[in-house]
Amino acid sequence: MTAGTSAPSETLDGPVLRAEGLAKSFGPVPALSGVDLLALPGRVTGFVGPNGAGKSTTLRILTGLVRADRGTATIDEVPYAALSRPSQVLGVVGDLAGAHPGMTPRGHLQTQAALIGVPREWVGQVLHETGLHDVAGRRIRGFSTGMKQRLALATALLGRPSGLILDEPTEGLDPSGIVWLRRFLRTFADAGGTVLVSSHVLTELQQVIDDLVLIAGGRSLWSGSLADFTAEHASLEEAYLSMIEKEMACAG
Amino acid sequence: MRRLNDAVRGETVRLTRTRLPLWTLLTAAGCGGVLTGIVGLTGPENATPPMPGLDTVEGVSAVLSLLGVTLFAPALIGTVAITGEYRHRTVATTFLAVPKRGVVLTAKLLVYGALGLAYGLVLALSAVIGIYAGTVVNGIEAGLGLTAILGTSVRYGIAAAIYMLLGVSIGAVARHQLLAIGITLGYFYLVDNLVMILPGINIAYPYLPGGATASLTGSTALLEMIAAETGLAGPVIQTPLLGALVLLLYVLAASALAAVVSLRRDVV
């Protein structure tokens, strides 16, 4: 990624991301049993919780990939699938393996550009923005995890959305990539965009988020500003561990 | 409509950014020209057991009927087209770009329908070339005229195009690549042939994919042989147009099933 580039120069009209009372089971296994979430324009919202808490399931329900058994998930008051041009409202980074290994990044992004109805010229810009322009003609099957993550980001940014959902976006990124992403997300939100980011790297997350949603065991534990959450603790990590331990003690 | 246009453009770009079109057309030439060419050049009468020569109506018809054996190839290409999305986990990216999943399936059917027609055209033309190469090398005249050979070849070409669509729709129902390939091969080479020979049940044969294909292509040699060997009356074959329509109905039925059941499943 090219540090210092790609900050949105115009004002963004970010969407409101909202989930209320989400419940979901996969067969007999309950995944969610009451998740509420709110991510607002101009804010970076962190979405945290232990492994298996239901973060990815919640994000997949928000983006229409998984159907909730109960509850609602909306982007500006409508389900993702009902958006007229969804990829121009919300960019999603959710799966490293989102591109065919036999394709090149340029071919993959040209395919996506056609699918979402944006000009092909935007492909070159997003390749440059994410630092993939030098490898745009190489087959994806030879890519490292970090390179695939950059491609996932490029795919999410291709539609020039005003909102972003990112599930573990720093996975595999090198330090310069992580710094670039942090600056990008901050600038994106400051321009009016909405950012919802899930991560286990709390020290990294603390540097960029404004708000926090914490879930565990498939239900919401806390939602509000980062400042309120960490008010009585030295760091996000400490506050998080304290709340999770209390929850486990109650559950046990 | 705009969403479908975008989806069709996207699927077209996706197809042309891989080597699949090249391999598809090479496969068509192999199944058409190479197969009929080899049999034609070596002479069907030299096969074991001997077949009628290319200078007879039966000989040319028998060589053309070999095209029917290769129809699994376009079906498999169609199957892989959609199950590959699940295998390589690209389906989430596709559904994020085009959340209306029925639109994705419709776009794939349209794009692979066009690829299937290209496959069928190469299959038909190369088969004609293969047969005529055999007659020229062996110094004989084909037992059927060019119009009749071309007509039959084109019917096999149309069957190949519809089989590619069948593959796409079966892939959409099954989602899992190996399962879809197993269903495709298992049905066309086991179930269909069993139904053809079971007395009482075989009255349904003309309305099953294999029977409809026989109607479309006019390939009745196998049915006649079974009737001659067993003394059982062979199933009544329909017109080529009805055969094509029956096959297309299977495409529609499988696609509708996929839209109602498989495509609605969670992408996890």
C-alpha cells in the first residue's frame, strides 16, 4: 500500500449500520442470541469479542450473506440486498479467498468493476492505492496472505463506498500496510464515512476506533464510546479482559 | 434490468480473464473433429466389432452418434462454472457485488449459454471436417450428403449448448463440485440408460434428458439395437424441437430449484 495516498478528498455521506435483536443458529448450534449493533457516519466502530462470539456471523448477516432467524440488520434502514448499488454504499473485507486463484488482481478487479457497474478505469486507481499495481498481472495463487488481504481491500474500495465493514483487516499485513490502513480508516471516517471493523488486535484497534461494540457468547455485552469503555482502565485490552472475565464468571 | 446487465458483463469479463474459453473450444474440437477424424481415418469397418464404412448411411450415422458420447464434456464445463465459485470461495464476493442471487444464476446461464453455442458450433463444424477428412484419405464418398451430415452435427451442437446449461443449473443445485460432477455423470451414464431398458418404466424415456437428447439429435441406433436384442418395443422418440424443449425444461426446473433452495442458503 502506498502510504499517504487514497485519503477520500471529498465529503462522504456514510450509511448508518444497524442490527437489532439478531439471533441465528446453524442447525442445533446457536451462534447469535441477541446482538445489537450501531455504527454511525464519521465514526470508526470497533467490533470485538472472543473467538466464536459471533462477530463474523453478525457481519455476514449485515451484508446479506447469512439470514438471521430473528432480528433486523440494515444499511440506512434497508437490508443490504435492497440497496440499489450496494458496493457503492458499503465496501466489505471479509474473506481472504475472495478471488479465483487462477486470475490476476487486474482480472479479478475488472470482473468486480463490471459486476458492480463502475468504470474500468477505477481498477487502475485502486490497484495503485493498495500497492498492487506492480503485481497486477501475476496469478493470485502465488500471493502471500498479506497480498491477498490487500486485494480484498482493493475489492472493497473499488466501488468508492461511503461505508466500510472490515473483518480482521490487518491479518497478514506488514507494518507499513497496517499503518496505511489505520490512517486510511481515520481519514475515511473524518470525511464522513462509516467504518465498522472487527479485530482481535486490541492495541491496534485502540489507536483508530471511536466507538466499541463487544459481544460474547452470541449476545451484546457493551456498546458505546471507547472513552466510556476504557474510563476505569489503562487500555482497551485491560477493559476488554476485565469485562470478559466478569461475563465468564457470571456464565460459569 | 440494470443489475442483470451488470451481472452479465461481469460474468463475461470473469470468463474472458481465465483460460476457460480456450480450453472449452479446444475440447469441442477434440470431441468433434479429432474423434470423428480418428474413426474416419482408420475406417469404421476396421473397428472391433466392425462398423459400417463411411461410404454408407449407417456408417456416417454411427460415427456422428459418437458425438452423443461426448456430451458429458459441456455439461461438466457448465457444472464447474458455478461450483468453482463455492470451491474457491469466491461466491461471497460475487453475492456482495450482486446480492440478488437469482440474477447471478441468470447471468451465468446467459453467458454460458453463449459459450455453449460456441462449443456446439466448433463441435459441429469440426465433426464435419473430421468425417470428410476420413472419406478423402480413404478415397471414398460419404454415405450421406453434406447437408444431412451438417444438419445432424448442428443438432449435436445444439444439444451440447443445452448440456452446458444443464451443467450450470445442476451445479447451482448441488453447489459442491464433486457432488455436482457425480450427479451429472451418474445420471447421464447410469440412470438414463437404466430407464431406457427397463420394461414398463421406459415409456418415460422420451421425456428424460437422455431420451430428449435422442429426439433432438435423431440418434436412435442404441434404442433400435436394444429393441432388436430384447424384442421389447423401443420408447417412442419425439421430434427434434420437442427434444430440445424438454431439455430446456430440465434447465429451467433445475434453475428454479436452485433459486428456491440452494441459492438461498447461507454463505459462511
